[in-house]
Amino acid sequence: MLIIYPQSSKAKVYEESTPSAGESEYQLDEGCTYTYEFFSTNDGHIYQFSKEDDIIKYHRSQLHKKEGTITTGIYVGQLSLQVVDKDAQEIVGKIRLEIQSTKSEYRTDYRIMLDEIAEYYTDLVLQQGSPVTQHLEIDSSCSSKTLYQRFSFVRSLIESESFSEAIHKILSNPVRKWTDANIERNIVGVKRLSRNNIRQIASSTDRIHLSERMRAGMPASLSSVPRKIEVEYKRDTTDVLENQFVKFVLRTFVNFCSEIKSFKNASERLKLEADQTIEQLYGYLENQFFHQISQPSHLNLNSPVLQRKEGYREILQAWLLFDLAAKLNWDGGDDVYEAGKKNVATLYEYWLFFKMMELISEFFNIEPKDKTELVEYDKDRINLNLKQGRMRMVSGRQETFSRLINVAFYYNRTFNKVEADNDPIHKAGSWTMTMRPDYTLSLWPGEITEAEAEKQELITHIHFDAKYRLSKVLLEDKDIDLDINNELDEEKQNQELKIYKRGDLLKMHAYKDAIRRTSGAYVLYPGTDKRDVLRGFHEIVPGLGAFSIRPGHWQEDSIYLKQFLAEVKAHLMDRSSEREKMSFHQYDIHLAPQHDMLMQSLPESEGENRDFMPDETYVILGYYKSEEHLKWINSNWLYNSREGIRGGSVSITKEVVSAKYLLLHNHKNEAHLYKLTVEGPKIYGFDDMTKLSYPYDQPITDQIREYIYLIFKINKKGVEKEFQKYKWKPLDIPQIRSSSGFKISTIKLSELIKLAKII
């Protein structure tokens, strides 16, 4: 006798009096630990479950040889455990347990997702023009997983809503035809005689003798007439070729299900589900309508009724797909078909891939050309190349009214850790460790490659992770002082069981922060909240959050994903977005050569000085020609430079216009640092300079009267205190030492500080 009892209040033991098809009546919860015990039997033997990694563990104490623990883990569905005799060291039996998901709808979710993947897969193969030969042969030596997988593909056709509706349409409005039929009738009741009837009158054996009076006007040789003759008449019938074909299809499906469950490798679940499907098919065949339909003598697939009439058209399509579906093979399906174990979380990830691929293709009006790579053919079967860890891409371009947008969608794209010493900063990858989101949507503008977009910081990655276990994502911590410790303890336990809640959102943070050029990371989960999105700033990206996507509710739930994609596309078309500005500056920063450290004392970038960056702050290296000129500068708080291309003049460049400081020198061993005002330089003419009593060092000529001066206004507050301890020798500065004449130039503040001497 076996007793199982839970170790915590969250774990439960159920006993189903009427379990679903293929399930055990004894059911446990996923992600829980139970204690079990085999009670003593009359034979004196000690029984135990066969040890299985991470599932069955024995008690260490010799006093509890018949006890142990069952840890249900992440799988749901059938758990088959072998019972061994500890004394004889032999297997004596098997006990099946059913592991229930914490989600009450997991059974329907599993079926919906499996059927929709099968439907998409068969449609995908059919679109590629795969020949359908209808010579169905299934290798009886296939593994139980492969048999169950192929049965599931066929069952998705048989039990689909479209197939059921097609049968009901045929039963309610079948094809009928008028046909000629023969019936024996008493010759007295025949009104009109055909040539065939006249021949019967002469040749039939069962005859009635005619008297002389009755023979009046008739040939002398006709002394008798047949009692009955066969006459033709028109009758309405449903026993036509098209209805015969429908019955043939149903019987073909029955034969397939019966054959596949008889194979030696067929699992118990496959047999039970095959019986269920057979029962459904017989439900159709037992309808009175099919009792009147005979078996077809031949098939006419060119019949307009089969190809065009509602109901018949769907049955023909299902039959054409039938042979194809029975030969499909999906390596990734091993994770979801195995001997009754339902890895619903993995199936949810596969299902979302197809849905997301179609959504992105439709939204950006891009035909997913690369999806043909999902299918490959070999001699005996057709394979679906969709497996966790393999990257597949849908890519293309959409030309909007203002910008060309490139789109790439990845499944399980791996972003490898990139060593900064060995790899340039512009390559794709992760800053910390290798990351592999379930789905990645990459977008970039213009007619450039993806690699070039990475290099120029123009690409943006948006990641999605499928989390079937979640029912709600908490985007903020409420009552943090009271609950956070308990929540973190629970999170640690959940991570050990591979069941995530708060940790899923933290993983989105990891994607966003670790993977280069990532603008968003979002959880996809089958919950009730439609959309929870947090924005990093005022714009849709960067951000993170979650979207609810439930199997069976795709049309309803995908509205929020489409709305999100619409906002992202509009954001990419905005040339003045914050993200666009950030990517522009990031590119410039990363492109700049590695600089030497600057650890000298400098003013802080705060308040009025918020835009102070030593590498981006320029200093004008200005020349004063005499002591009188220096006195004029200091008394007027102005510095002048003649604009033009001649010696001693200045060209108006962005470095000159944006300069914040002035280092005044006379090519000797003395230089003075001034701070300029923020309004920038002004243009003065000869008359303006005369009003300011500018000290010309030569006689006034017509040429001098035409001079134009660039005037910089000096800040009367002087330079910051951090600069007051620095002193420069003009000839130590390369730009001054190498300059010809007295033409002014500029230098970065960071370079100038490194050349300074401390007083």
C-alpha cells in the first residue's frame, strides 16, 4: 500500500474519480515536494520507487527504508515510477501519477498550442509545393515520442474546429443528384411504354393470358402479357461520389488511429488519445446519413463539389494534408511529446515563436522569406527545424512615408560575451555574460547592413521572454518594508524550482543592461493583465514590462502587442527622439580614441556649469600684441581677433564659437586664463572699435577701416578657483610653439590642463 502526503501547505494531493483521458486518478501539484511511504505487506518484502535524479530521493535513515520524497519539478502530465523489490533487486510493477499544473487551464492550453503549431507546420509545408502521394506508411519502430508526435499532427487535422464544422455542413446540406432507377410495376399501372418495355412484353416469362375480348386491336400472336415489367423513373439520392469520398476519408482516419496505437512503441497516452479520436470519428460515421452511403469505386479529386462547396472543400484539404502530417517530424517536439510529460512552458515558447513571427511579418508588411528554412526534406520524412537554442530569422524592410526601417526577428539569438580588449565596442554582444532571450526584434533605419547599424549605434534591440508559469508580473514593490524580505526568500525558493515571478522582471533588466544597444525587454505570459509597461524616460523605449498572451485568446491579446509595435515604429520615425540623440552621442564617444587619465582638479559639472566636459570644452589661444593692448582687454572685458584668412586673423569654426575660456599670451613666458561669457562672440566693425578707443599699433588706412573683428566678452567673475593655481608657459603649448605669425588657435581644456604647472 502506498501513501503520499504533502510537505507544505502549497502542495496538494488530488484523487480524480473521472480523470481526463490518459491521466492517472492520483494527481499531485507541480513544483512541490511530497513524502511517500510503502506500508508493510504480508510477504515481508520492502518496496521502493526506483531512484530518479531530482525526483525520487530516499531517506538516509535505515529506520525509514520504505519512505522517500517526490519532487515534481517543472514538468506536468504523466509521471511513471517503477516499483522495485529492495530484497530481490527487481522491478515488480509501475505506478502512474499525474502532475497537475498550477494553472487550471493548462490542459486546454496544451491542446490549443499543439494543434495550432501542427496546423501552421502543415500549412508551411504545403505552401512550399510538397507533393502529396497518399501512400501512407509509418515506421513501426519509431520511438514513442515520434509516434505520439506524428499522431498529434494528424489529430490536429481531425479534431480541428474547421473539420468538425465541415462535417456538420455536409450533414445539414449534402450533395444530392437525380438518378435513373428501375422498378417492377404491374403492367396495368404503366401509362407510357418505352422500347425496353415493349421488348419486356414480348420476352418476359411470368405472363397473364388474355381473353378474345381483351385482345381486340392487338396482334394475333400476342395472346398474353407479362404480369410485371421494369420501368424507369427519376429519384433523388445522396449516395453520390462526393459523399462516398467523405465516408472514405473518415474510415481512412479510423484505420490510421487503429494502426498507430497497435505499434509496440505506442505509449499508454497515445493509445488512450487514439481511442478518443476513433470514438469521435465513429460518432460521425454512425450518423444515419452515412448508412446510406456506399464505398467509392474510384476517387475524382477534380470534382467541382470537392474543390468549391463548403464542407467538402475542407474535407478534401484535410485528406490531402493527412499523408503529409503523418510524415512530419519535429526534433524540438521531444521536449513536449515525451511519454505523456507535458512541458507546457516549452510548448508555449514554441507557440509564441510562430505567433510573433506572423505578427511582425504582418505588422511591418514583410513576407518572412527565411521561414522556408524551417522545413527540410530527406528521403523518409519532412523535418521542422525549430529547436531551442537555434537561431532563425525573419528579415526585411518597410518603407514608411518618412524613413526606411529594417526589421529582423530572431528566435533564441545568442549574444556572446565580448571581451573589450579583443573586440571593438561596435560589435553586437553582451557586456557581462552570454545572454539568449527567447525572441529578439532588431530595428534600424536606412540602407545599411545590420553590422553597420551596430557599429554606428543606430540599431535598437527589443527582447521578449516567454514565461508560461507566470500569472501576474509585479512591476512595483508595494509595502516594501513589510513584504520585501519574504518576497526575496520566496523568489530564491522559486528559482530553485525554476518557477519565476519577480525574478522574471529582473531578468528583463539584465537583458536591457547587458546586451548592447538594447532598448526594451518584455515578458510574455498567459495572465489576465493585458499590458504592464514601464518606460525608462518619456518615450516608449527604452523600457521594460510584460504583455499577457493567452493560448486561445491570441486575436484579443495581440492587440496590445500591435499597439506597442505601432508606438515603437512611430518612435523610430521621430528624428528628434531622446534615444536617437543618445545613440548619436554614444557613437561619438565610443569612436573617440582612448585617452589618458585626467585627474587634475577641475570645476564640477553642475548648476550654470552643467555642460562642462573637459574633453568637449575648448580654449582660445589668443595673442595680445602689447601691454597697451592687454590693458585695453582688461579694462573693457573684451578680447578681439580680426576675422579673415590673413596672418593674425581667425577662422570662425565651431571650436572657436563654442569656446568657454581664453588663454592670453604674448609668445613669452607668461599666459593668463580668462573665462568667456556664455553668449558667444559678436562681430564688430572699425567704427565700433573706435568708440571703444581700441589702441591701433599703426596708422589708420582705408584697409584698416575695412577690418571686421570677432569680439569675445570676458566674464568679470573670473575663472573658477580650481584654475587659479595653474600657470602656463606659452612655448610649452604645441599649438603656440608651432604657429606661424600670431594667428589664434584652439585647444581642448583637458589637453591644456595637462600642460599646466601648479603654483
